Amino acid sequence: MRLFYTDRFLKSYEQAPAAIQAAFDRRVHLLLANLRHPSLRSKKYDEARGIWQARVTYDSRSSATTN
């Protein structure tokens, strides 16, 4: 799987606190290895558009599309 970041994501990432950035960076490795890793608590967010959500921290989530 390859990741592509939108401009909106990159702006949000840059503005996020360092702890959120570090948590996201750790979760990306899990996401690439296994979208359904238990700690990600990933779920299908929008079936029609293939959008998934995954947990970054307790109160932060990221979304991604799959092809």
C-alpha cells in the first residue's frame, strides 16, 4: 500500500502538536502493515467512496481511502 497525503492533511499535520504527529507516525507503520490492526480500531467510514477511519490517539482519528 502507498500513502498519498492531501494538502489539507499536510497543513493539519504541521499544525498538530508534536505528540499527535509522533502518534500518527507510529500508526502509519501499523496501517501499512495491517489496516485492521487492533490498536488502530479502523472502521469503514463511507462504503461508497472507500473511506476508512483509524485511531491515532484516544480523541484523534485519521481517514484514508483505499483502491
